[in-house]
Amino acid sequence: MVGGYGGMDILNGVDLAVEANEIVVIIGANGAGKSTAMKAIFGLVQLRAGSVRFDGQDVTGRLPNALVGLGMGYVPQERNVFRNLTVLENLEMGAFLKPMTLARMLEQVFTLFPVLKEKARQPAGELSGGQRQMVAVGRALMAEPKLLMLDEPTAGLSPLVMEQIFERIVAVNQAGIGILLVEQNARQALSIAHRGYVLATGRNRLTDTAAALLDNPEIGQSFLGG
Amino acid sequence: MAEFINLYLLPGVAVGCIYALGAVGISLIFAILRFAHFAHGDVMTLGAYLAYSVVIALGWSVYAALPFAILGGALASMGIDHVVYRPFRRSPGIIVVIASFGVMLVVRSAIQLFWGVDILSYETGIRRPIPLFGDIRLAQKHIIIIAASVVIAAALHWFLSRSRMGKAMRAMSDDADLARISGIDTEKVVRWTWLIGGGLAAAAGVFAGINTKLHPSIGWDLLLPLFAAAILGGIGRPYGAIVGGLAIGIAQEVATYPWLSELPLVPPAYKNAVAFFVMVAMLVWRPTGLFKGRVL
């Protein structure tokens, strides 16, 4: 993929792949193009070259709501809940395209995040950071995605809450959903992932299994805090 | 006291209901599309004249013609959006505002061409007010305007809080980008916004015609109080617009009561100045309105 906002390319040649049932993490320094790469997959960034393929079909340039229909889910880093809507309404909006499966999916999301059931009637804007993140992930799950893309789901959360979120991500994956994750907390993210991509200045720098990346001394120095 | 209630307060509530119905549409359109819809008053006028045509053609009472006017106003608004506003969806807001100014002039001119410029009336003759209790009397038209507005407001509340499309409207008003990402068909939400905004405006226009007389600038004359009501309630907040509409309607009528001397406190010809005053005061004191709307 090559592309960016306006005239400036942020992605100069990024190549990513996620297999079904896989957790793949993208790491890299600030400005390496991690979030932009994710947005490009979801049709939010104009691509100048390259393509996005999903489930065997070319989906380059499709609108987000078409991609949701095909089975892609995206949780942006910021502004990822409807603040004035209740938790329940947030989740309902996630199932907007598939109102028939609403009840079944609600049950699944509540099983995954029991705390959301307790807070169902509360406006999402009143929840704590971790709970809001759960609403955001839950909202994306309501559309029954095959691939879930999470942009820094643990940004700004305490270590304890971060742990919970990672654990829930693994649980989502075990339900058979592929996961693409952008993370600053590279060590924890790699510890739950199958594979990892390291991006630098909008290009692929390294691609390896998560275990190998964790052991790589060069990666250790740059991204894992020594 | 009875005189105050019969001649100032109750008519004020009826006028307030008319403002509320119009202001809700302005607020909803602002919440979803982020622009001030200047043609809203003329959609009201269109609704009022559509009802007039039904009354003349079929000989029905204006109240029976109301659903047709609502439907006509709703479809006309959706059509105008499709033809005029939709190409500007990604343009800066001011361009759409100016476009709505153009629509305003076109709609009003079309009404003048089709129905003429004379003052018209839904029915002739005078109806005696109905005694309620004691000296309190209520004009029949006021009872119907108030009751119908309550029913319409309740239906709107149900729609926004219970229906899938209503919730999607609130979601899009909250964060349009996130709505798109969630898979909400935002163009469908926009169409529903126009149907509802236009339908409510048409109802307000018919009620305004019942309350006074029909003339081609009946809606345009109400545009200022409508915006005052929407801003008072917090622009983008439909429930705020209902409260704002009632407050401005009552304030306008009650301000003409002879509070200090034999003469009205504010001469009736200056009623609109009361709305203007409230709007300016609100923008200075609390620009987000009573219900924390968006800052214009």
C-alpha cells in the first residue's frame, strides 16, 4: 500500500497480511505509519498504489459501511464510542447492518464483557477509559466481523486494565476472529500475538513470528524498552 | 388573572408549540448535517398551502388535511436535499447555508406563482371559545394546536429513543465519522432527517395558518423566532428546541401584557424583538444554550 492524506504520502510501501484466526500486531516508532496503515485498509485513507484484499476479493477504495458488511471491524484509537448514547445503544449501532442478529450478538458481547451488561443503561461518555474501550470493541463485534482491527486499544489505560483488555482480545480471537492490532505496548502485544510487523517511515522493516520478534535484540532495544 | 391566562398565556403556549415544531427540525438538521437551514420557514409555508389546497379541493376540514401537508412537506424536503444540498455534502457549511438561502427564495416565489399573493384563510366565520373551568376559556384552535403538538412531540420522542433509525440519528449527531465506521448508512439517516424535519415544519406551517391567516411569507416571518428557539434550547438538541420554542412563544405573548400601565409592556408589533432579544442574550450569556448544544 502507498498513500496518505492530501499530497503527502505517509505509507511508502506497507505490506500486511492477516490470516483467519490469527492475532497480528503492528509495532513501530511514532510516525511510522501504523495507524495510517490500518485506516488505509479500512478505506479511510486514499491509496495511490497497492490494493486491499479481503476474503479473496478486491475491496480497495470501498466505503467503510460496505467493509463492515463484508466482515471487517475497526475500532479507532480516539472518539470510538457514541458518548451521548447508552452502552446498549452503542452496541445496537454496531449491529445496524444486521438487526436480525441483534439479540444473539448482544448476548455474546455481554458474555465477553459482563461489566457492559451492568452499565447497559448508562451513557457511554460516563464510563471509565477501560470500560469505554470495551464498549468500542463490543460495538465492532456486534457486526460479526471476521477481522477486527484495533488501533491502540490500551492507550492511556492502567497496567491492570491493560492486562484485562489484552486478555479479552485473546478471548475474541479464540472465538474465531482474526485480529490486527496496533500497539505502543509492544511487549505485551507481542506476547499475545502470533505474528508481528515492524514498520519504519511508512515501510515494512521486519516481519516475523511474535516469539522471534520478542527475542530479537534490535527490536528489544528500539521498542521493548531494552 | 383569567384575562391573562385566556388572552396571553394560552395563546402563548399555542404559538410556542408552533415554534417548537419548527425549531426541532432546524435543530435536527443542524445536528446531522451541520448547517443552518434558512429555507425551513418556507417549507412551513409550503405545508400550510398544501393543506389549503386539500381543504379547497376536497372540502375537508384543515385538520383532516394536516396529514397530507405533513407528507408533502416531508417529501418536498427530501427532494430538495437530494437535488440541491446533496452535491455539497463535502463542501464547507457556508456553501450549503447560501444554497438554502436560494431554496428559500425559490420556494417562496413558487408559492406566490401557484397560490397568489393574497391573504387566505382555511375557514370563515368565528368560533366561540370553549369554557374550561371558571373564567378560563380556550379557543378551539388553540386546544387542537396544543394537543396535536403534544402527540407529535411524543411520537418524535418515541422515534428518537426507541427506533433503530432514531438511534442512528442520535449516533450520527454524536459522531458522524464513528457512525460511518460502525456501518451506519449515513445517507439513509440524512434522508430520514429531512423527512422528519420537513414533516414537522409543514405541521408547524399549518398550525400557524390556523392560528392567524395564510400568506406567502408566513414561514419566513417565523424564521427568526425559530432560530431563537433552537439556539435557546442548544442547537442540535431536539428536546432543547421544544423547550426553547415554548419559552419564546410564551415570552412573546406574555411580553405584550399590560404589566406596568394600561398599555402593553411591549407593543404587539414588536413581538419578534422579544425573540431576538432572547437569542442575543443567550448567545452572549451561554452560547451552547440551555441543553448544552454545539457552539455556532
